[in-house]
Amino acid sequence: MKILAIESSCDDTAAAVVEDGRKILSSIVASQISDHKKFGGVVPEIASRLHAECIGAVTEAAMRKAALDYDMLDAVAVTFAPGLIGSLLVGVNFAKGISMAASLPLVPVHHLRSHIAANYITHPDLEPPFLALVVSGGHSHLVAVDDYTVFRVLGRTRDDAAGEALDKAARAMGLAYPGGANLDVLAKDGNPHAFSFPHPQVDGSPLDFSFSGLKTAVVNLLHHAQQKGETLDAKDLGASYIWAVTDCLLKNTRTALEQTGFSKLVVAGGVSANSVLRRRLQELCAKNGVELYLPSLNLCGDNAAMVGAQGYYELKKGNIANLSLNATASLSIDYN
Ligand code: KG4
Ligand code: ZN
């Protein structure tokens, strides 16, 4: 079964053709980073306009690379939630047009479900049930994935997402957008124990995250140093901060594994590219006899191949939309 997939939830315009949910026939991602860089973050209005400008060419390129005509496809899948509403609408409306013109079923795909599904491409043998740690720019979740389309949220962030916490610290340190990835590179040889940071926990909810206190702590450190005319070692500061963020992620993940008894851990979302997180999760899982599944680096960030992977399982489940499908800025992963 061949699915054309479209993704435009944030600042990447992407299209892909995926076979049977596991095999990439083509995958094109047009990044808008250079357009948003000068603003220090994504500007929603600019993002949606750029999506509209290039979604046609990106989709054509994906179809050409897969060497397919539209009548050889079985469905068109599209990210419909959650994300920037203007950006989502571009993809949803474009997919509706293809669905109507080529008489293809229209499959709505939840963005976080698709991040998890990136692992079905990287690991062709992976099947639910498993525990998923979803860490992106907008979300930090611990999710029980009972089946391909059955999700239970076990923990979520009460304030900032892990990616947001990394991006904001990176920005405070003067690094260019996208901060999380740049901080990872900068901190590579830094001392992770040079600075101590709080390890915020949510009282009574051991699986929930809170990162806003960490972010405030790094901003305060930088301000105090500035007032005293001191310069902090950026590598050490970055490494210590990443250590603190990953400490929080690891702690709750360990608790969730203990509570649920899952023997497989799947990691998903842009922050799963972080080198320290990947290494520390490998150590955690090796120590606890848990099988770890990390997405390949090219599938950690936003892309459409992962939408095609999840779209396949949504289609098999009969989750097909009609042309009244709307984009939704905010929707929990366990929606029905
Ligand atoms: O999943 P994603 O591409 O977009 C959302 O759905 O939000 O995630 C983007 C997030 C950003 O916060 C970015 O800084 C972070 O992923 N990120 C990283 C790395 N690469 C991307 N964070 C830490 N280390 C990285 N290597
Ligand atoms: Zn994403």
C-alpha cells in the first residue's frame, strides 16, 4: 500500500511516499530555518506563507522521486493536529485537493503519533505495545502505546517542553535558532557537572515534567554573571544544562518503565536527536534489560515519512476523513 504523506505543522514543508508504513520510497523536507533565524524563532505568519509557496513543488518532487503517478497511490495522509494553525491548514487543504482530484482516501494524522511512527521505519520489526518518550519542541510526554492507534498519556509537561527549555536556554546564551541542536554541538566537550541546576519534580505526579524552573535558573545564572562582569564557560554551562534536562527525562522514564513493566522503550521527537539523551537512555535501558528504539537521526525532526508510517496504520484502522476535515492547533495524542 503506497501513501503520499504531507507535513506542515511547524516550519518544515515535507512530502513523502511510504510503502506499507515501513519503507520510504521518497522523502523531501524543505526547511524554513534560514527565514526564521533572524527572528530567533518561528514566526507563524511567515511559516504559513512559505508552506503555501512551496508545498506544491515539494509534493511534486516526492512523487517524481518515487517514480509514481497519483493513480498508483492508495491514500493521502496529512498532519492535521497539533501545531501552528496557519501552517497546518496549508497541508490539510492541499491534501484535500489531492484527495478530491485523485479520488484517494484522506487520512488525518496526529503529529506526535507520527513522531513515534518514525521508529517503525527505522526499526522494521518494532510493534506495539511499548512505552514512548515523546520529546519535541512543543511537547514532552510519556505515553503507553498499546496498539498502533491506541495511546494512553501517562505523563506530560506542566509548563515548557524539553525542546522549548533547550531552545530558550540556547537563546539566552546567544546561540542561533534552532537552539537545541546548536547547544548539543557546543556542549559536546563541556563538563556536565560544572554547574548545578534544580531538578524540578511535580508533587504527587512522578511521571509529569516541569522545565520552566530550569530555564529560569540558567537565565538567572547568566544575568548574575553579567552583572558581576564575569564570563561563564559556555561549553560547561551548556553541558550542565543538558545534563539537568536529561536527568529529568531519565528519572520519569525509569519510573514509568517500573510502573508499567513495558520491556520496550521508543523515543520520538526532535529532542531524540540529542547526543547526551541518546547515550544516557542507552545506558539506562542496558542496565534495566529494556530494549531501546531510537529513530535514525534524519527522522528525529519533522518530516513526512513518519506521517506516511502512521497514516498506514490509521488507514488500516479505518480512520478516514471527508473533505470537512479541519486543522486543530491543540489535540491530545489519545483522541478518538
Ligand atoms: O519534533 P520537532 O522537530 O518539532 C516539533 O514538533 O516541535 O522538535 C524540535 C525541537 C526543537 O526544540 C529543537 O531545538 C530540538 O527539537 N532539537 C534538539 C536537537 N535537535 C533538535 N534538541 C536537542 N539536541 C538536538 N540535537
Ligand atoms: Zn515535530
